Amino acid sequence: MNRRETLKLLGVGAISGTALVGSSKAQVPVQKEQEDPVFNYDRAKEELAREKQLIAQGNFFTKEEMATITILADIIIPKDEVSGSASDAKVPDFIDFIVRDMPQHQVPMRGGLRWVDMQCLKRFGKPFRECTEKQQIELVDLIAFPNKAPKELSQGVSFFNRLRNLVASGFYTSEIGVEDLGYKGNTPNQWNGVPDEVLKQYNLSYTKKELKECIKFD
Amino acid sequence: MQIKKQSKHYDAVIVGSGAGGGMAAYTLAKAGLKVCILEAGAMYDPQQNITQLKNPWESPRRGASTKFRPFGDFDACYYGWDVEGEPYTKAPGTEWDWWRARMLGGRTNHWGRISLRFGPKDFKRRSIDGLGDDWPIGYDDVKPFYDRVDKLIGIFGTNEGLENDPDGFFLPPPKPRLHELFIKKGAAISGVKIIPSRLSILTKKINDDRGVCFFCGQCNRNCSMAKADFSSTNVLIYPALATGNIDIIPNAMAREVLTNEEGLATGVSYINKDDMMEYQVTGRTVILAASACESSRLLLNSKSKRHPNGLANSSDVVGRYLHDSTGASMGGVLPQLFDRKRYNEDGVGGMHIYSPWWLDNKKLDFPRGYHIEYWGGMSQPAYGFGGGIEGLNGKFAVRGTQKEAGGYGKSLKEDYRYFYGASVGMAGRGEAIPLYDNRCEIDPNVVDRYGIPVLKFNVKWSEHEILQAKHMKETFDEMMHNMGAIVTWGGDYNKANNYGLESPGKIIHEAGTARMGSDPKTSALNKYNQAHDCKNLFVVDGAAFTSQADKNITWTILALSMRASEYIMSEMKKQNL
């Protein structure tokens, strides 16, 4: 899914963007139907009560904020020849959950999104999500490279670092992302030591003592 | 308000169900004694309450920690640093972080399984360096119990013939992982000893009740599938429950040890957290195993005419000599491992190699040693993955291309793949000197939500521990350099930050607060973990430790709890209890 398609799905394409940056409507969180969360792993009693409360809260971010997060997330992790994009891996949903779970992210994220919108408004006369792809990349280029970013945009750099971290967390812990990385574990197996070809690659070997003492499998 | 008294009279009422309580319950129940376990947390059965082999995406927070699971969403331990409604306080200018598991089996459900026997020197430190005190027992007293714990629970490792890291009954260890081979190289240049680690994980079958390790690297989630690692629940409590001799009362927060006119223990009063009613349960003996500080809190809160300074505290040492392991760590990346070949290297849940203390303190500016733990490689991604990439991808060329730090897009995806699995880290765990003034006591002004007076901590590191941390950091720096690693964190150590020494409590090896000794004037317990002042009261957790060595304390808690339990049975036979 590309960014424009994502916007269409979210129903916040260019036509709905009449407001400049925020609006009273934009402050209303997206309401979700309340349902008990289902976990396929252990939850203690008090823990489950908190999980339910986190879900019942509904989305933290507004539709407009989610649209911006989705565009930015897909700029950070786009589809490539190996794997899909951040939005393919539902990273924006993860980000909305994690800011509810970790309130320390809330002000920097909300404020950072607004900072981005204000920058775009000054430069392009529109909030980020309504800018052209070229304008969006122009803004991102200003804040995505900490060592060469203009000093006066340091708050944007901090925001982008945080967002990049959250997107990486969300993407590489998704099924798509784990496959992309090539993590092979989390499955019953027999550890027989570093594969021979890898030992050879690094010019390493096990000692006689290790070969004698350690568990081995045929 | 009414206090409900249970009609059943037990041979032993045990407070706490971790290593010490689990072993006492197991030993006594297997011998036919009737046992009641009071557990302050919830019931928990590793066969039902499963987090093992879950994928990161199955957690909405992708394995991140919460107050309920400070070591991550799949970690098996309930609670930790912050227990709702159960505060504690600290004297101004002091630090103490207090870990409290609240569940059946306690912290053994998630611990590191690092199972190190104390050595002969560890029981006689005062005789060696004049600091602290000797234990009233020596290695030879505990050795038979270590041997039996090895065989009963299972442990892998190797017999190395080291004087102060004794041999045991070991299953074969796993071969080192790739990053561990690089650590070995670096350590060899630095003269740091490396041997196979000693973890209570079954690499071979030891009985029909438990399986063998299938190398998922998730011991901290408790081995629900194979029961192949040690937890009090899987290995002691549930097997002992089958005897029919154990009653477990969960969510039972002990308030006080009850005593009679003669000053003997008669039972324990507790509040049931579910119905908030007050209860009493009685027994022929009372065994405390609530964790060092909780057991001491209970003793200090158990005041009576016969025990005006708290139970087992005529010496005024209860709560004193509180000490934790020292800890300092460092991490980095091994550029040799960039862009590495992928394969499953989960291995066991923890390091395959470690460094026992290898130096002579006579030639150093601090007493006592430390061991080093290692980690790294291609672990399961979790929340925090790839964090701070901007500190890496501008520093190292990616596939021959020097990039600008930070970035986004396809190029960034390449960077995450390139750096994955190249991390390496190490941490020292050392022995602190137990000091009389380092203590927890009852806060005169604060109670918890159950009305139980809480602990106030007053602990400060001494110069000994700070200098030890300095040595750790300098050693780590050198080893990292020698293995070709680049330090990315933990490299900023200096006098002002105590050389990165963790605040006390953080390593979660608290001990010493009801120490054993030969002299009732300077110790709370005798050499059988029995209170000098109250013969049918025993403390079998870390509180009993006169000192805690540079070894994780669980294996010694288990051995001493087994020993104390057998002493209890023999004293009962002699009609002394």
C-alpha cells in the first residue's frame, strides 16, 4: 500500500483537509467499539484490568494525526524488494497503542506532529499530510539527519529520532519485520554450535575441550 | 473486624514460595509433614500461564515492559519495582531499589538460572581480609547439599578444579555462540578467565517429570513446555503438591508472626488480598522465605512482650547488613558481525560462557571479587529494536558506503539489517561488604494499603564497591577493545558517577538482613537458619546470609533451605520442636 492509498483508506485525503492545521473536530479521539482484548499469553488479574482500560480508551491520536504518522512511518520504512512498508505491518496502530501504554511519549509525539505541521504551514501553506510528496520529503530531509540538520530545527530532529525509533520497534517486531531481519529463532531446536561454514568464515574453531565437554546432537 | 482462625494445625507454616520457601515445602511435604504456604501474590502455574514461544507481534506493546512486568511483557514474573499499594521509603540521600515478585514461585519464575556454588573462601572472608564476618559454617557443611541440589534440580557446567568455584554434578553445557567466541578471544588477551556457564537448565533428561532444553533462549518466560529450567513452581511446588501435604494460600500478605507466652512462634497472621479479611494460621514451626527484606520486615513487625524489639531481634541485627551484588555493565557492537549470516542462535536462556573471579585481591585496591556475565547476537526482536540507529549508521560504513547518520527509507532498512545481531555486552556482578549501618527498618510513619508498617531503607555503597566497579569498567573497556568491539554505551564512567556502579538493590540479590552466626548477640540465626531467640522459627531466604560472595545466591538459598528443613525434621524427631 502506498501513502496515497493509505490516505484514501483513512478517509483524510486532500479534500477533507480544509482546516489549516488543527480544528475542534481534530481533537476528538477516534472512538472504537469497546471489546475485551484477547491475549494468547499469560496476563495477571490486575494486568488484564489495565489492558482492558487501555483498549477502552480508544485511539490517542486524532484521524489527522494518524494520517501524518502513517505517511511519516512509510517514509521511514517504505516497501522495498525485501519486505512491505510500515503501514503494511500496521505500525501506526502499534504507535497509537504504545503512546497509551507509555504516557511519556504522548506530549513529545503530539507536540512533534504539530511542530511538523507548523513547519509545513510556514513553508508550504499546508499541514504536512496535505503537502505534496516532494514537499514532505523536503521537510523530512531537514530533520532526518541529526548531524547536518539546521540548529534551529533541533526539536524536529528530536521528534524524528523518536518517531524513527517507534517505527523501527513496531516494524521489526511485526511478522513482516521479523522475516525481513531473518531472525530464525523462537522455535524448538537443538543448538549444535555455530555452523561450520560460519566458523570457517571467521577463521574460528571450537577447542578440543569444548568439543569433548559440550552437548552435541547428530 | 473479626479475625478468622484456621482450624487446621500445620507442621510448618511457610511464608513465601520462591527458592527458599519452595525447597522447604518440597523437603518437608515429601517427608510427610503437613505444610501451609502463604504467598503474597497470585496463584501461578507455568503449565497454564504461558508466555513461552510467543512472537513479538502477539504483544500489543511488542514485549515492552510495564509496571506489572518490568522485564518485559513476556517475562514470567509478576510485579517488581513498584507494587500497587505497597510502598517503601528511603532515608534522605540514600538509594535502594526493591524488587518484589508477587506470585507463586516468586522471582524463580524468571531468574537468570545462574547457579553458582559458594567456594570455601566465600564462607570465611573475615579470616582472609578482615572485613565483615565469617559464616558459622564452611563449604564442607554445605557441599553435600549443593551436590543434592545439583542432582535434584539439574545444572549444566564443567568441572574445572577451581579452588573457589567448586566442581559439581554438571550436565553438558552448550557450545559458545559466535559472539561468545569473540569474547573468549578478547578475554584471553586481557588475561580474563572464561569457562562454560553454570545454569540450572537441563541439557539432558534427569527424570520423567521434566523434559530437556529445546534452546529457545526464553528461560525468563519460565519453561512451560519442557520444565527444563529451574523454577520453584515447575520443579518444587507442583511436584510437592502431588503429595497432598501442602495447602497454598495465595494473595495472603503476612502481617505478623504470632508468638505465645514462652516466646515461641505459634503461627502467622495475614490479610487475604481478595476479601481483605484478617486470618490466622497456626503451625508447629514457622519458616520465613518471603525474600530477605520482606522476611526482616515481618520479624520487625512481630513485636511482643517477649520480643519487644521484634522477633528474633534481641541482637538488633534484623534489617542490618543489607547488601546487594555490585553491578556495572558495558555494551557495544562487533564490526566483524555486521551483515552476518542468519541462523538460529537462541541457545539456552542466558550466556553459554562466563568469567568466574580470576584475580588476587592482595594485588588490588578493593576487597572481594566479581564474575562477568555476557550477552549479544541475534536475539528475538522486541520493543526498542533498532533504537538509536542514528548513533550507528553514520559511524560505520554500510556495505562499503559511508552514510549520513539517521535517515529514512530503503537505505535505512538496509542499515537495520546490516547491524542486526552485532551487539555484544557484559556485566560484572560482585561481592559487597555487608555493613552494620546499611539497613532497612520499620518506617515510623508509613503503612501499606493493608495497614502493615513499611520498610525504610538506608543503604550506601562504600569505597570498596565503588573501586570494584571502577575495575569492572576498566576491564570491560580493555576486553571490548581486545575483541575488536566498539563501545556504544556504558563507556562514560568516572568518579562522579561511581564508575557506573548500579544503585543498591538493582541487581536483585539482596541478602544479610537476619544473618546467621555463632554469637546470639551479633546474629539473628544459628548455623541451621534457626532463630537464636525462638527455636521454632526459621528464615531460609537470602536474609540468613552472613555474606553473599561474588556468586548469585539462589543455589546457596536452595542448599541451605534443604539443610534447614532436614534439621527441622531431625529436631522434631528428637522432640526439640
